[in-house]
Amino acid sequence: MEHFLGLWIDAAEYAEVPVTDDIIRVQAGIIQQELGRVGVDEHYDGFEMSNAWLKQFKKRHNFGRLQTRGQSGDVDQAALLTQRKHLSEHLAGFSPEDRYNCDESGLVFNKQPQSSNVHVEKGKQLVRGGKDDKVRITTFHMVNEAGTDKQKIWVIGRAEKPLAFRQNKVNPTNLPGVYRYNKKAWLLTAL
């Protein structure tokens, strides 16, 4: 069973599919069932895919957990310090009630893990990553520095009337936040 599991993990690594410990356990169970179905003479009665078994399996087959390589570059720390100083000087003439911070956040569905179990090779520290699924919602938050003016949260989705709203008879105007939509669920200037 472990031989087939190792081959499956290699195939997943080749296809750039992240493999977590939970996925290894599930796949091991599937392989056990298939081997039993075709009549392979391995006894799995009482066998559990415990943490100890998983640790030893990964050790026996030289699998380790490596971080996936992202898509963005590093921030220039020297430029960051200069920009912070410039921003502080520029905002010094405003009171905390008049200085606002706003930010958007994206919640991506079907997001893949940022690490994967792969064969560990000498000098190999990262696994090649892929692009995330683009099914998402965007949230937008805004508050002044003093914390006295917290604006309603904005949620931007892709559907004019999401299925969850229709099924539960939710009127977006009655929500404690603001719901908007566009084709990509992005915060656009037009909103």
C-alpha cells in the first residue's frame, strides 16, 4: 500500500497539487480499499493511519513538508522606511479624526495550502506553486485613526443576487454592511 501511496504523492507533486497530511491519510484509505477489492493479500484489520504511522511513512519514503513558492517579489525594505517617513510628515497637519485607514481583503474559495508533502532532495527548499482559484469575494474596511468613525463594511461579490440571499430571502439593503457586485468581485472605482 505504501508503495502505491508514494507513487500517488509523486504524481501529485508532478501535477503541482499540494498534498497535506490529511490528504495522505484519505488517499491511503482509498488505496487500502482498492487493494482489498482486487484481492491483494495485505492485512489491514485494525490498521489506523495515526500520526506515528504518517511520520514514519514520510521518513521511510523521504517525504517532507516544503513551502510553496509564491507569485510576488520581496518588498524593498529601504524604500519602505523612506516612504513611511514621508507619509508621517505629510499627515502631521491632520488630526487623528481626519486620518482614515481603508483596506480591502479578498476571501478566495478553494484556496490551496501553502505547503505540500513532497520528496525531499538535497538543496530543495521550495515547491513550485500555482495560481489560486479566482472564485472570491472582496471586503472593504474603513475607519479613522481615532476609531470614532467606523464605516460599514463593504462586501463585493460576483452575483447580483447570490444564491444564499435568494434561498434565505435576504434583502441586501437590510444587511449590516453594504453589498455590491461586479463580474470579478473586485473593488472598482465605479462602486
